[in-house]
Amino acid sequence: MGTRILAGRTAVVSGARRGIGAAIAEALLAAGARVVVCGRDAVQVEAAVTGLRGRGFAGAEGFGGDLHTAEARAELLTAAGAVDILVNNAGGFLRTTTTLDATDEEWDEQLRANLTLPFLLCRAVLPGMLGRGWGRIINVGSVTATAPQLGNAIGYVAAKSGLVGFTRQLALEVAGTGVTANVVNPGTVGTEHLADYFAASPQVSEAELAQRIPMGRLGRPREIAALIPCIASDDAAFLTGAVIDVNGGAVTA
Ligand SMILES: NC(=O)c1ccc[n+]([C@@H]2O[C@H](COP(=O)([O-])OP(=O)(O)OC[C@H]3O[C@@H](n4cnc5c(N)ncnc54)[C@H](OP(=O)(O)O)[C@@H]3O)[C@@H](O)[C@H]2O)c1
């Protein structure tokens, strides 16, 4: 991405202090956007922002808080100002669960983080986007919405599949307003989160996951992130309600 196609735009990226979200924040910054890096822990967010600024990305800002609360979402909107681009990236799961062994708490938490939080953030930024007649909502889903995959978590799969339906419906609701909504579904990507998952789910290994992918390796965060500035650009105005798979060919699990 050589050109600053997002100059003058403000982006909010949830869960952006590390992993895919951090790569997305960096890609948006490189494309000229001002980027608000969100995370629950203010200290960790500040460290990420300091790192980005140290690498010359002066447009990096941080927001620490639990965006499940209306107060934090209001604070975020005040801090960010007009949000042009929302990337719902926060999410994930740790323990592999099945329908039989998932606890109520795990199910609720996985839906909350992976589906309810994106909905709440979309609802918070949408009035401003509609008022200005321009907006880009990009929801980060998962390959599990495309193909079922053993070794996953049942609530996470349900949430990421729900995210596809939610995004398509939202795209339809706002079609023609200048606001678009799309899903990017990553395959397995080597991130800190994946390391946490291996620790919590020792029956799964990186080699085994890589073997399931036709390209024979895990994805890299920047290979997901590279797409985001394109989807957020003016020229992507006709792309909406799309589900974009970035998974090394892993269309079957
Ligand atoms: N890595 C993969 O293989 C893979 C594959 C498919 C899809 N994805 C999706 O890609 C996105 C990024 O994943 P990643 O691997 O980069 O993970 P990551 O390194 O853990 O980053 C995700 C961030 O989400 C936030 N988060 C996690 N649980 C949350 C919760 N309960 N409530 C609010 N925020 C929460 C965390 O931010 P804070 O702790 O700073 O709040 C975390 O840093 C996720 O939506 C994930 O489901 C990842």
C-alpha cells in the first residue's frame, strides 16, 4: 500500500494492541488514516501506541476500556470524534469446547465478545456515519463460519457465523447511504492468541493446524491486514455485504 488512500479518515480498531488487530492498525496508519487502537487495558494500549509512534506512525492514538459498557462506548466516541472506519477485530476463544462440554459461561462469553460487541460498536458509530454519508464497517470473523473445524469452541463458531448474518443484514439496511459493511474471515493465523490457545488446548498443535491448510502453513497477521485499507477505501464503495475468506485455501476444514 504505497499511497495514503485513507488520509483524513479516522479508524477505530478493537482488540488492536496485538495480533491481527495490531497489524490492521498499522496497515490503516500506513494508508494515512488516524487510528484509535482499542483494548481493555489502558497500559497495554499505551504501550502499543508508543510502539507505533516509535515506528513513525504519528496518527496512532489509544483507547483503553471495556467497550461492552455504554459509558466506555460514549467515551470512545468522544475521544475518536467522527469514526469513518470501524474494524471489529476483538474476539477469540481459548478452550476447545463442544456442544456437550461447553459451560453456560463459556457460551455466553463467546457470544458476547465475538458477536454482541461488534453489534454494540456498529450501533454506536452508525448514526455518525449515516449523518456524514460515508462509513466503512469491517468485521473480522473466522474460517469457522465458512467450514466447520474440529478443535474449535462451539459458542465461538456460533458467534462468528452469526457475525456473517448480522453484517449482511446491516449492509442491506444501509445500502446506498455511503456506508458499507463487510466481513473478513481469516483462516488460522500465527498470533499471540494462538499461542494462548495452544496452552489452553494442548491436544492441538501448530503442525496439525498447518497440515489442514492447503498452502501448508499458517497465515501471517499482515496477510489479513493488507486487505483492510482496500476495503476501507473510496474505491471499494460497491463492496458491501461481502464475506471475504483469507485462509490459504482452507475452504474445507
Ligand atoms: N489467530 C487466528 O488464527 C484467527 C483465526 C480466525 C479468526 N481470528 C479472529 O481474528 C481476531 C483477532 O485475533 P488474534 O488472533 O489477533 O487474537 P489476539 O492476539 O488475542 O487479539 C484479539 C484481541 O481481542 C480482544 N479480546 C479478546 N477477548 C475479548 C473479550 N472477551 N472482550 C473484549 N475483547 C477481547 C483482546 O484485546 P484486549 O485484551 O487488549 O482487550 C485481544 O488482544 C479475533 O476476532 C479472532 O477471533 C483469529
